[in-house]
Amino acid sequence: MKSMKRLFPSLILFTLLVSACAPAAPQATTAATTPTQTSASATQAAVSPATSATATAPATAPAAAVPAATQAAATPGALPTQTSAAAIACTSPAALTVALTEGPYFKAGSPERSSLIEANTTGTKLSLSGYVLDTNCQPVAHALMEVWQANAQGQYDNAGYTLRGHLYTDDSGHYQVETIVPGLYPGRTEHIHIKVQAPNGPVLTTQLFFPGVAGNDSDGIFDPSTLLNIQQTADGLAAQFNYIINTH
Ligand code: FE
């Protein structure tokens, strides 16, 4: 009994010391609640495991890759308040994203994938991300997105599915797809073809364009309202675009 009385204050002191020296919990909280990373930096963390951030906090790296989902969980019923360049600027009722021609090269049956980049893909990497919203600025979860484009030489793969794919938005309406900057082909400026469709909703077919491309001015299909918001990243470009679609 006597030894227990002596031991008890020591245990309390030891517990206090351990609590004061444990940094793991505060770090995890910071990573989860302050997703100030842009999509681009999240991508870099994912592809550059040797970065100091990843090396010192490996347990938080997966959370950084899905900041939108984390925000949605923290604020149910509210729009994600992402602080990156992809921040949602939407005022209800929002104008629908403009529909643009499908062109001659759409091909049904593309594979589901979040990266169109394959082992032999050349060109400037482009990480394309954003949100799909309805006209009330509400996220559209599980929206189907078809992406197809020319390769860096301006050629479409009409025999197979190179640089073709489809994916779905997550619960917060967010999407991200890895691809490359398309090359030019006669008569067209740089563009990426997209179809977006809410579950059981109508299909929006449109095209995305790149700011500052000389060919934009002479392209009859070009529409400035679907210009991408682009930033340079360590290994290419990050681009954002938010779609406003009809859901029924
Ligand atoms: Fe095209």
C-alpha cells in the first residue's frame, strides 16, 4: 500500500509528460481541417513520396489527396469551402455550362479511370479537376463524366481508347482526372471534349479551352465561358473547371 502511494504521483507525472510530448494528434487535426493545398500540390504529394511533408507525416498523406471529401464530411449539407484555385464561385440560380458540339471523334464504351496517362503517353501533364453543380449551386454526386481528346500530336485514337475515359464525381460533386495538354489539329484550337450527366439526367456535351492559345481567336467553336483556370505545377499544369448542369 505504501509503495502504491509513492508510485501514484509518479504515474501522474509520467502521464503528463507523455501527453505534452505527443505531437501526432495536433498534426493530424491540422491536416484534416485546413485543406489549403491545391489539387496540384495534393497530386505532387501523391507522386513525389520523397517530399518532406510526406516523409514526416506519412499517415496524413492520403487525407491530403481527398480534401473535398473531408470538407463535405465536416460540413454536411453545405458546399465545400475549398481554398484552392478550384474554389466554387456559384450564385443561384447559376447559368448552365454552355453546350458545344460533340465533334466527329466521340466513341462510346470508354474505360472507367481517373487517369488517361499511360506508359507511352507523351506531352505536358494536365491535372484537371473541379465540381459538378446544379443551377442551385448544389453538388451533383455520382455525375458521369466522359473525357476524350487528341494526343500531343493532335491525333485522336479512333481504333482504341487512348486518351479516352470516364469517371464519376464524388459525394461533394468533385472530380479529378489526370491527362495531358492536347495537341493542335487542323482547324481547331487546343480543346478537351467532355460529356457530363447527372444520374438519370440529360447529357451536357461541351469542350474545354486553354487561355492564351493563339488559335482560340480563329476557332469557330471556341467559347470563352469554358476556358480552364490553369496553374503551373512542378511537373505540368493544374486546371480547374466547374460545370453547372441540369439534373432532370
Ligand atoms: Fe476535337
